Amino acid sequence: MIQAKGIRRKFGQLEVLRGVDLEVGAGEVVSIVGPSGAGKSTLLQIIGTLDQPTSGSLSLNQMNPFQMGPSQLAKFRNQNIGFVFQFHNLLAEFTALENVMIPALIHGINKAEAEQRAKKWLERLGLNHRLTHKPSELSGGEQQRVSVARALINDPKVILADEPSGNLDKANANQLHHLFFELRNELGNSFVIVTHNDELASMADRKIQMADGLILPS
């Protein structure tokens, strides 16, 4: 599902990634761990096509996203990749339902179907009583579940999560961790999760360690 080869990323004279090779299979959950500054989030941004490598190649679902033009790339990202971040990035002026609908509307799905899909996911995640609440009216755990629903609404093949439980208490973190594996088992998504949470990292099918811009030998 994901194949990255020789990924390098420089910011000026600073080389953050120094030749990273990574493969993730369909339906596989991979965690990436390592100290701050190891290049974990930069690698995730490149896999998510939010940033481009200085050199190297990336294949997602057997397609090279960096050969696409900007509008084609944005469409590809919207259809194939779901993002879950530490900071939920929900739009404050919109309700939970509206926040989840946004990627579907961008995808060109009509409003009625987008609303139906969003309700399905929010109900699946135990938020059917919070549809009309805005982010400020939701707990941290509820906000994160809204962001997961938003990530899933277009049925992406790949879910990328960057410190997804970093702002959650232990109970909500555990609930989120188990949710990821339930979703993988039900839907077959591939997950790449950058985390400092040892419990979540160890639950993954495979744990990858990074340091100094490189993946360490297992």
C-alpha cells in the first residue's frame, strides 16, 4: 500500500531525513517511534503528500503522487488518505456533523449523502448525541473521535496519525487505540502512527524506530 524509497528531506542545510526506506502492506498497522527531532513527523507529512521529499520516491496504492499536478494531487489525497492529528484541527464555527462532512463535500459528494455518511460515522463512534455540538462544547476525547470520523468519511485506504492520543487522558487514549485496531479489522485500512505512547506503539503489527533521520535496523 505504501512504498517509500530513499526519502531525503532537507530544510536549507539541515537534512531531516537521510534516506528512508519504508513499506506498509494493505491492512497493516505500523507505529513509528523515536526521540523528538528524529524525522518521524516529517516522514509522515511526506507519506501524506503534505510535503515533498528533496529526493527519493513514494508510491501509494501503486500510484506516484508526486507526478501529479496540484489539483490532481489534492483530489488524490482527499480520496486515499485520512489524517488524525494530536491537535484535532476541527473548525470552531462548525458543528461536529459539519466538520465530518467537509472532506466528503470537497470530494464532490452531494450534501444529503455527505450528511448521511457523517452521521453513520459519528454514530459508530458513539457521538450520535453530539451531532450539533461545536468543538468548544466537546471533550478532548469527543473532539478526537470527531477527527477520526472526518478521516474515515471518504473510505481512505491509508490513515496517518501523528501523536493521536497525545492530548488525551489515559482512558480516552486507550479507547482511541483500540478503535484503530477495530477499524483496521473491519475495513482493512493501513495505519501509520507516529507516537510517544509505548502502549500504542507495542500494539501495532510492526514498530519502527527512527533516530537522526533514519530508520534503525530491527
